[in-house]
Amino acid sequence: MGFAALAPALGASGAGQEPGAAAAGGTGLQPTEYALPPLPYPKDALDGFLSAEILELHHDKHHAAYVQGVNKAIADLADARAKGNFDAVKGITRNLAFNGSGHVLHSLYWNSMSPKGGGDPADAALKQGLEASFGSVDGFRKHFGAASKAGEASAWGILAYEAVADRLLVLVAESHQQMGFHGCVPLIVCDVWEHAYYLKYQNRRADYVDKFFDVINWKFAAERLAAARA
Ligand code: MN
């Protein structure tokens, strides 16, 4: 699967490297620090769905904290190896999964929405995939909406590609890293933590999820599906 092609949207710093260059050149892994990617649109671009104030807090404070957290976990693990002391490895590994998943999901979330989004997918492969896996595009919307609204406490709704059976799935992540289906590639994610919507929607998570479909970025999903199936 084309994970290298997916990395640029995930905030890997990788300055000067072409996607896939390391694999193609056989030069091996070149791990980089995780970095906060800029929002792909101005902070007021989704006004009407989410205010600039919500996006600023969510991106500049919440997402930034997960980037710091995953880099700290990586550093803490290096420190443990250097000292030969793994007494704290269980907790650090949990921090790695929580913050790393939080960083990846937020990077996908900004791109899962677009001021030009909404409607039905234009891409034939994505549309066919949604019909094959959910009966129809509307069938997907109903399933994804219900799952996102039902996510317990702090959670995510996720449209994912599963390669073993070549199908699309709706998953829910509790916290950031719980209830995963390993190997699935997330295509579209909807953050249903209260910090994503509370300043505008208060306790009305259902209204926020229903409006998410007005900005859903089908183009991004289609690009990721094509890369994941390549
Ligand atoms: Mn969030």
C-alpha cells in the first residue's frame, strides 16, 4: 500500500525528500520529528459550520499538544534504551499510541473538510466503493453519521479502507487509539470530542455531525483510496 504517498498529509517534516524516495533509493528509514501541519485553508473558511475561534483553538492548542506528546514519547523511549531502563515502557508506549494517533487523526481531520466540500463524490472509484460497501452514498452517510453520534465520550467517526477484503468500513475510535482495526487506512475522519464542536453546538453533537456532510472532502478521500489501493 502507498503509505509513503500518504505521509505528506500527515505532517511528517521530511524536508527536501520526495515521497517514496527512501524506498525507491533503498537507503532505508530516515525517521523525522513529527510536525504540526498548517491548516489547509484560512481559519474562517468553514464559517457557518465551524467558527475561526474553534479552528484556532483546536489546531493551535489541541493538535499542537499531540505533536509535542508523540515527539516526547519517542524521546522517552530513546532515553529508556540508552539507560537500559524499561521500567516506564508500558506508560510511554500508551503515550505513543494516544498522541501519535491523535496527531494522525487531526492531520486527516483538517483535510476531511473543505469549503468546496459536500454533495456526492465525483470520483467514480470512490462512489462505486461506497455503493459496494454501504449500498449507496446515502447509506454511507446514515451509517457514518449514526456511528459518529454514538461514539462514547471522546471519539472519532472514521471511513476506512480495509485491504484484506478490499472494502470500505465505518469505524469508531474511542479516545484516539482504541477500537482500531489494524491495517485499515483512514480516508475521512470526524472528530466528535467536545472540543471540536462545543463552542458552537454545545451538547448538540448530532447537529454538528449532520452538518459535517456539508463540508466533507470527497476529493481527499478519493486520493487516499487510490493511494491505499495502489
Ligand atoms: Mn480534536
